[in-house]
Amino acid sequence: MARLIIPTPLRKFTADQAVFESTGNNVKEVINQLIDEYNGLKQHLLDERGDIRSFVRIYVGDEDIHALNREHTTVEANSVVSIIPAIAGGSY
């Protein structure tokens, strides 16, 4: 099973689980399985059309899925998928 690493800010929606095991074959399936298990994440990860939000960065291994096949990026049984939260703010 692929392992999805859940960032600390989203763990309040996963009962503090840091890792989610998935049988999904691509990133979209992995995210959908995660949301099926923890529905509170849906608004944070998906837009109104059900697509991964543009500001959510997801990596398979060390590769940003935007440089690969986006949500259709293949996920292997030994893949590590990471959600990287957006960082904003600060001032000069």
C-alpha cells in the first residue's frame, strides 16, 4: 500500500493520524480514499468541482505532481505521497 503523509495542520481532521495507507493507483484515488475516510478534509483539499485545489502541493516521492501527470500520477504500492501545505503571510 502507498503511504500518504498528512501534514500537521490537517491532522486535526484525521484524529491525529500522520500516515494514511491507500490502495489507490494514482494520486486522485489516494486523495479520494483519504477523504472517504476523513470527510472533514474535503473542503481543504478539493475545490467545488472535486479537483485538487490549486494551492495544495502533492508530491510522490520527491516529485511535485504538477511536474508529472498531476492527479493522474501513478502511485505504486511502495510510494510515499506527501501533502505539502501552502505557506502564506509575512511582511517586509
